[in-house]
Amino acid sequence: MSEEPEIPEEEEAQHLIRPTVPELDEILGKPFKVLDDGFIRVVDYMGTDSSIVQAARVSYGEGTKKISQDRVLIRYLMRHRHTTPLEMCEIKFHVRVPMDCWRQWIRHRTSSVNEYSTRYSLAIDAAQTTAPSEWRLQAESNRQGSGGFVDEEQGQSFTEKERELQKLSRTYYEERIEAGVAREQARKDLPLSTYTEAYWKINLHNLFHFLHLRMDDHAQSEIRQYAQTMGHEIVARWCPFAWQAFLDYRVNAMALTSLDREIIRTIQLGDNQAVTDLAVKYRFISKSGKLLRSRERNELEVKLQQLNIPIPSWVDER
């Protein structure tokens, strides 16, 4: 019969102090206004920049002792995509957002969510309205994006009709409620501009992914306003070292594909024929020199402009 393992004496409990951020504590519960009747506010948070460092040092052990400053280590982690330590930080928001915007938001499935239910409660009596100067035109080159604005006179007509529609749908909704129709059915004709509210809890790694996509210029304007507020007004206070590293290495960084690097090197060598051959190889242009539809070429041209590198002659053939 085997002996029972010896149980070590219980160690004295270690007294820990919960890390806090005074700059964030000052705005706990404070609503930051977004759009005409939306908001974001912080309800609670766990962890700070120091929590990221603490987790990284446990993970890497002796290997990080040479990195003496928290800021340097956090920047190293962000630069090399070591993201697990960022998951040690979590934050919980209370948001009010239009339902059409919320549909995009909720696609980010790396969070914990509890949304206001119009099956149990009356729908929020607020809907997002659009100013006459804010009606956007459909982008010609992007099926899911916008570009430019509708003439303001026509926009005024759209805004007036929008208000009529919202008022009418609310009237019919309340009429159904007063008649005893079930809330889950009475709500069915409310417009997507109706505001909803939710508690949204997420760790910093996944929050950065959300912000990277939704702060981008190609994101829809409405959700971009929420993301910009969340990032610049809240995360910048919460984890300033991580936030600045995120801006430097993700938001304001440039990714070069192997294709990009090959063409840039060839451009810098001054070999125009080789550049043309690569453009044909990668289907930027046809063998006859005709421009082909290519998002990769368009994206490369943007990068060349940012790097102040002359765009090859294929641009002149358009």
C-alpha cells in the first residue's frame, strides 16, 4: 500500500494590492458622447501596463531581465506580436449604440456581452438621426463603403423623411404595446437606427484587434467614431505604454508583402523593364500593357506614395 503524499504546511497568504490607474478611475462611469444620442463609459477594469509586464516576465523568465523598463518591454512585445500578456488586462464598457452599428460591433466574437432586451423591456425611445450634410454616397470602387456626400438640399429632404419614418414607427410600436401586443412582436418594425445598450467586456489583446479594424479609415463612419472615442479617450488613459505601442506598430505601421518588397527593390535598381515584367507576372497589367483590375496594385501604389517612391509608369497608361 503506497504512502499518502506529504501535504506541505500552508504558506502565509500574500497581501496583494489591486493595481489601479488614477487617470482611468477619474472617468469611471463618465459617459463619452458619441453620435447624437450614443455614449461609451467604463464600468470596471482589471490590470494595467504593469500587469502586462508582470505576465511577460513570468513567461520569459531570465530572458527579459536585460529589459529594465516597462515601456521598452511592452514595445518589444507589441513589435514581435507576443500578445498573450495583453490578455491579462480586461475592461468592461457600457455602450449605447444604434442597432445597425451594433450589428457590425457584435461580429467581434472575442468578448462577453449582455445586451438590453426589447423582449423584456420597452425599446429605448431614441434613434440616430442624420444631418442634411452627412448623407454619404456609395463608393464606386468599394461595395461596402461610401465616398463623398449627397447634395445638402437633397440631404435636407432625406433628413426630414427620416424623422417622419422614425416618429411613425415609434407611434405604431407604442400603439401595439398599449393594445397588449407582446413586446417581442411589437418591436418588429422599429428601424435599425433605434439605439440599443449593452455591457461589453473584453481583454486588451482583442480590444486592440477591434480598434485596429474599426478605427481604420475604411470602417463605417458611425462605428469609427465609437472606436476613436474608446481608443483615444479611454485606452490611452488605461494602458498608455501599450496604447502608444499599438499606434506605432499597428495603426501607423506599414506591412510590406513579399510582392511589395520585390517590386520596390526592382524600382530602386532602376530597371524599368524588370518592373514591367513583374507587373505582368503579378497581373497588374496585361502582356499588351493594359491595366488590369488589381487591388494589390492599388494598395502598393498607396504604400509607394507614403514612402515617397515614384510610382512606375503603368500609372501613365490609365
